[in-house]
Amino acid sequence: MPELRKDPVTGRWVIIAEERSRRPSDFLRESVPPPALDGRICPFCPGQEAKTPPEVFAWRTAGRANEPGWDVRVVPNKFPALRIEGGLDRRPDGMFDRMNGVGAHEVIIETPDHGAVLSTLADRQIELVLSAFRERVADLKRDRRFGYTMLFKNHGAAAGASLEHSHSQLVALPATPKRVQEELDGARRYFEFKERCIFCDIVRQEAGSPRLVLETGRFLVIAAYAARFPFETWIIPKDHDSHFEYADGPTLANLAWVLGATLRKMERTLERPPYNFMIHTAPLQDPAMQHYHWHLELIPRLSRIAGFEWGSGFYINPTPPEEAAKFLRESGVG
Amino acid sequence: MPELRKDPVTGRWVIIAEERSRRPSDFLRESVPPPALDGRICPFCPGQEAKTPPEVFAWRTAGRANEPGWDVRVVPNKFPALRIEGGLDRRPDGMFDRMNGVGAHEVIIETPDHGAVLSTLADRQIELVLSAFRERVADLKRDRRFGYTMLFKNHGAAAGASLEHSHSQLVALPATPKRVQEELDGARRYFEFKERCIFCDIVRQEAGSPRLVLETGRFLVIAAYAARFPFETWIIPKDHDSHFEYADGPTLANLAWVLGATLRKMERTLERPPYNFMIHTAPLQDPAMQHYHWHLELIPRLSRIAGFEWGSGFYINPTPPEEAAKFLRESGVG
């Protein structure tokens, strides 16, 4: 019997179609090939710094700004969706509302090594990437025009990556994205009723559940109870914190290992799939919140989304989360 | 300067990236090939009725049930995402909520002609398809387990169609889909403030706007003000009605022409793109509402969706709606 499950945070119902159950080998195969230069010049490689806009941040052991010697380098997107200059100028348009597309759009180049992918980097290198995330958010927070910072990664062309050199992205926006606002609203309703953070309750319950993928002293990795997509996986810090940028050094160090291990499990189980991840965090200018809890959502791109899902926001997931978690747990890597 | 626009119904912000502006010729080309049997046997063709589950409805001029002679035929999906039998059995699962996957999943075979596509059918045939939609919804409404009926179409493999013989689908669900619930909530808030239907106000304002694609006595076709996707197009009845299934004969007759004309404009402008449409209507068991207004949302599949959009619900649309509407208006077909 197929089952309907409700996401406890957003209230979204999902069909878990067990009888159509699909194992890792049943999915569309679009493995991401290992990055290779093949004689081409890559603007994210050391020595090509002039091919990007000037860097806004770097972790480096040698060289000056915009020279080789960096470990992680952050540059503005050459083709930004938003512009950094000017005021928002919020205004009506008849019955509608508009404002200027003011924001920041940055690229975090995760390694100087063109042949590397995030999952194969040393823990210390992933930690530098996460620290660069935190530094950039802390810096953009000083600009009061920005209400939200999204940190995300598109891995593989099928997941939207236009350059193969390993990188993630940051977008600073004047408004909170709708999906995050739904989480904030749902988490607030739960808090009003229970006087507890819903994510803290999920951590408590899922630690012993068949949806558990991985657990460390500081993080829980789980298949989401009402996962929209096969192998949708969440990384949640065990200790309550509303904002990613408040994470301390030991937390980022542990997250580096957890993220790498989770990606390695996914790449082994699903044969290097394209994937997206995004960090969901509280709005930039809001103070620390009792009811919201930052986390990372990771989604491999395994199947096409049909009109049913688009038009409705009602998803059909052919892989029960308990089975997805089992495959990841038993993948033999970590 | 890029612009941020807010969808007035759901409150979702969208980036309209004018400087990345993309014309019809700039998009990924995945034209849907004309249907052709090439010697294969199609379960939706006349004479193959035994290859589908027994029909639940048909418009026919000859023959008996499950025989040739039909103009439009409705059958249960052979691989349904939901099952028609049994009770919902709503129950907790620790802190979570689940229920049985009870629902209906039907296929509306739009024509006996394997070589036809919806946009090329005669107006009268499209009207039969729309009447079949209405008949099925009216029938399923009698089953109090079902809270919502979704009518949608996936055209082309890239839009999720698994069989090429022209068809649309109906899913009856116990719960209202999230995207529709957001519209219901937003429309209610607007009504509480203005004491008017927001869709009626959109009809009044957009009739004279550069986003107008087509207007008849009964319908308005517009590019959505805060369109998430390039060429996202809405068909809205001018007269207020919350439920699609209350549409009368003359309204469906006019919609048949309007839908056909809109699809022909889109197919000419974008070279037969894959597309999805969905009818957004009020929940099945609710009485007529003053604040909600049924409509049809049509989205051609022109570009891949990246991690940014997935994770955030924040869309970047590279084609301003005013330009999309102009291309469709001037397509030379109707």
C-alpha cells in the first residue's frame, strides 16, 4: 500500500510509493565524470586569477590577492543574477510589488586542484571551505540591505553546474526564500504549541530510527521522514543553533568530516550522481531564535520531475526513506 | 538592472534577470517529435482497449464500454501512485503523521488518433476532453475521502510523459497540495484586506497590460507578473468561480478554443517544446468560495532547474514576462 507522509516542519504531504520501490540501480544514470582539463584553460585554476572578477576573500598560504597560493578563493560571479550596487527602491506596480535586484552572488572555489571533487578533499580542506562560507556570511551581514544568505552547491551539469572545477555558491538576497519562510513559519507554530524546537525533537526521535544514516558527537545525518526525492538526506547539528554563521571551530571541523562522509556514501551507492545541497539557516538580520535550527539539505538528481510535482508541490517518492538510509549506512564508506 | 517581483497570491519573490534576457531561440532545444506508431502497438489506441484497466468513463458515438468507437476515454492508471480501496487510517508515527495512500489516478485519453497532439485537435474534440475532466471530478466528488482533484498534462518525455499517445491525467488526493494551499491562504488574506478576489483584480489589471497574450469574452491569457519560468502562462476565467467543475457548457467551449490557441502560439514560438499544465481549483469538498478563483497554469520546459531554485523556492527567470507575452501575441497563430 502506498503511504502519505507529512513533513512535520512545512506540513507538505508526500506520496511514498513503496510498490514502485526503486533501488539505486533503477535510477537514470548520469554519473558525473571526474573533472579533467584536457588542455582547456579553467578560470578557477591557479594562475588564471585574472579571468575572474577580483577576489573578495581567500584562505592562502602564499601570494598576494588574485595570485596563486590560495587554498580556497571567493570571487563575485561573473554573470551575477543580482547586482551589489544601489538601493532596493521597493515600489508598487499597480496591484503588484517589485524592487531592484540588489544582492550579492559569489563563487567559492573549493580547491586549487582541478581534478578534485568536494567528497575527495581532505577533511581539513573541506573545513576551510566551510570556514570561508562562514566568513562571507559574517561579512555580508554588515550590509543591512541583505535579509538572507543562501549557501548552495550544484555538482554536475545535470544539477546546474556550468563549470566543472569544484565550487559552491553564495547568494545574498533582500528577501527570505519561500521554502525557508515555510520552514520558519512551521517551526514557529510547533514552538508555540510545544515550547520546543521541532528540529531538536527530530534529532531526539531520529537518533534511534531506521532513517539514521550517520551520527557523530555533533551531527545527525538522516533520510528525511517525508523526503520529496529518493535519497534526500539532511545533516542536522545536534545542539540547537538558528544561524549557520554562529557555528564554532570544532563544529565546522566535525561538519567537514560528516559532509565528506555523507557525500562519499552517496557517491558509492548511486555511482557519482549529480547533486545539490543547500544550507537552510535563519534570516541574516534576525537575532538568535529558539524555534529555528539551521541544517543542510542534500538531494541527488536521480529522476526527472513531472508536471504533477511542478504544479502541485505534491511529490511522489519511489524510494522509502528507510531503504535509502539502509543503502547509505551499508555503503561501506564513511 | 535585474528586478525582484513578488507573486501577489503566494508572496513568492522571483528574480527577473533582464540582462541575461533570453529569447525563444536561446533555449535548450528538446522539441517533442510528432507521435508515430512505427509498427509498435499503443495501449491507448482503438482496438487495444483490453491493454488498459477497464474504462471508468468515455464519450463515444459507437461501440460498448472497452470497445472502439470512443472519442475520449478515461481509464485508471495501470501503475497508480495511489490506491482507490480502503480507509485513510490517519495515524501518528512518533512525532510524525502518516495515512494510507488512498486516492484515484486516472488517464484521460484525449483522442483515438495516435498521430494527433492536443494543440492540433478540433475545438470540439478539446471541448470533449474538458467535459470529460468535469465529469470525472463531479463523480469523484461523491467520495468523501477525496479532498482534492488535480488535473494535469505532461507533454513530451522531458516533461514526464511516458507514453506519446496524447493524454492528460487526474489524481484525486485526500489532502490539498501545498502549492494550491499557498494560493488559497494568500487569496484569503487578500480577501480579508480588500474584500475582493485577488484573481478578479488580476483579470481587471492585466486586461490592459503588456503581459496580455489573448483575451476572449470569457478568458484572459497572461504571462504571470512574477513568472517562475520563461513563458509561464496562465489562463484565467473572467467571471469569478472557485471550482473548475462548476464551469458551464459555453465556458468549456470557449476554454477549448483558448487552450488550443495558447498551445499553438507556444508551439510556434518555442518549436514544439515539452510542457506541463495543471488546473488549480478549490478543494473538492469545500463550498463555492468568494476568495479563490480556478485557473490553468501552463509551463513549457525550456531550462534545467538548478540547486538554487530547488533548495530555496526562489526562482531566476531569464525572460521578462512582458517579452514572453509579446512573442506569443505576435506568433501569427491563434
